[in-house]
Amino acid sequence: MNWNKQYIFPGLVFLLSFSSCGDKKASQPQGPPPAVPVTVTTVTTTDAVYFDEYPGTLAALNEIKLTAQVAGYITGIYFKDGQKVNKGQRLYSIDNQVYNANYQQAVANLQVQDANLVKSEKDAERYHELDKQDAVAKQLVDYADAALQVSKKQVAAARANVASVQSSVKFSNISAPFSGTIGISQVKQGTSVVPGQTILNTVSTDNPMAVDFTVDQKEIYRFEQLQLNHNSSKDSIFTMKFGNDVYPYPGSISLIDRAVDPQTGTIKTRLVFPNDKGMLKAGMNTTIRVKNTGTKSMIIPYKAITEQLGEFFVYVVNDSNKVSQHKVQPGNQIGTNVIIKDGLKEGDKIVVQGVQNLHEGTVITTSPPKQLGGEQKK
């Protein structure tokens, strides 16, 4: 029994000593993580040529809905749907038999009142002559003058009635208010129309065509300067596209609205484009392209940007070779690069390649990674 104890005790001491050494090794602090190899670039500003894009809608410069001004039935349609019409061209006629009859009656009544006026004038003249000779009572002279005034008023009323009825006859024929294109007729021959309610058709101009779009109030000064530049259309500052197809003719600013919408902080702007070939139609949706030339802009590689929950960031390198995330506002993309509107300044160093291995405070190196030691060459 004593022999066993002598050998067991040294064994326990050895095991405890080995375990203690292992704990010391495990408790030793780990070294800093190795620097992450990346590629960096310095932010600079340069003259950028690019297009700002805005959604727009085509509209006619002049458009009017034709409505009936008198009641009746459509008796004639004198155009083809979608054709060009000239100012004053007859388009529709409404049954005017009743209006013609009323007009003839009004004219006859005017003639009667004119005859009564002639009689009243002669009576008044005769009584005034007798009054000079003191051969008639003064009261009869006054009556004659009063009758003359009544006749004059009746003639004036009759003439006004003729003009009123004549306008109804005129309104029974509907003509084009200006030269343009007429749409598809909303009524057929024989349709009963109601004054001021029944829409017959729409006439609009189509050359040139307008395009309406909204811009942020911060850009008002810029667009006012472009409006003052009378050579904007020649410089192709304003173009528009449909999908990937760019309309071949440039436009120019027609107007900037009188006030900013306080709810959206935007203002409506209108461009005018030529439409000699009739390719543009009112109501079409398009994309307005406004060229920026000679504008100092910060441009960085697009792959330097990371997106998190709809926000965009880049990794900026500080003097200690550590990176920190900076929120940026990207603008237009130009090839593989992108314009940065806000969030960086000239001279900043940003990570271009290797961003997927970074987080806030990561130490980076721009040197290639070292080979692992002890590897044997094949």
C-alpha cells in the first residue's frame, strides 16, 4: 500500500502542473486581427457631362372641349375623326328650325316697332308745331313726347331680342375655334344635346407640343438661367426619351409656373418640342433629359458604394488606416462611376475593392496579402 501511494502522488503533481501550463497558454491575450487588404482611391472633382432626368407628360399648348350652346338634335357632322381642321371650319350643326322661326319673328317685331317709332316721331313733331302757334293743349304735347320715348325704348328692346335670337341661330352651327386636330366625335347624327353639358368633341393644337414636369424648388434658379439662354434649343440642353429611344429634336423652356407647390416643394416647368412629323401625342408619358455641362462634380467608382436599408455608404480611410462608414447621396451614374452629391469632400480616401470584408473601425492595408509561412513550393 505504501508503494502505491509513493508513485500516485508524483503522478498527480505532474498532471496538475501540465493543466496549469495549459491554462496559462489559453489565457494569453490574442494579437490584433490582421489588416484587410483593399484598394483605395482619392476623391477628386472633375467636369462632368451627364443628364438629369425627370418624368414628364405631353400636353397640347391649346386645347378646348366643344360643347353645345343650344338644345336640339345633331343634324350634320362635317369632318372626319382625327383630321386637321382650320379656324372657323364648320364642324357640327344642330336643328335650328325653331331658332330660325324665332329669329324671323324677332325681325318682324323689330320692323313693327320701327314703324311705331316713325309714327311717334311725326306725331311729336306735329304737336310741337301746333304748340308754337298755341293751337293745342300743353298736355297733348307732353303725351306725344312720352309716346316717342316709349317707341324708342321698344325699338331698342326689339333689336336686343333680334341679337339674342340671332346668337341662338349662330350657335346652332359649331365651328373650329382655332386650327388643330379634332378627336373622335362623342355624338352621332340625330343625338339630342343639352346646352353646356353635352361634350361633342375636343380640338387641340399638335405642333409644337408641350411637356410638363416638376422640379425641386432648389433648382428654380438653374432653370431660370436656362430659360434666359435663348440658345438652349440649339445646344440640345433639353431632350426627351421614350424607353431607350431619344426623340431626335431638342426642346426649349416655354415657362416656369408662377408659384411653388407648398405641399411638395416643387414647381411645374413646361418645355416645347417641335412635332412636324406628328410623332408626339397629348397624354404620352416621357422622360425629360436636361444636360449638365462644365459642372464640377465628385465622381467615384460605383462599386465603392454599399447599400443598407435604402441608404448608401462608402468606407473612408483615416490617418490610422482605419475605415469609417460615411453616408453619401449618389446622383447620376456615368458608366461604371457615379456622381456623389453629398457626404464626401475632395481629398477623401475611399475603399474601392474589398468593401465586403470591412466594418466600422477595420484596419486596412493597400499591400497584397502575405503568403502563409511554411508552405512548400511544388
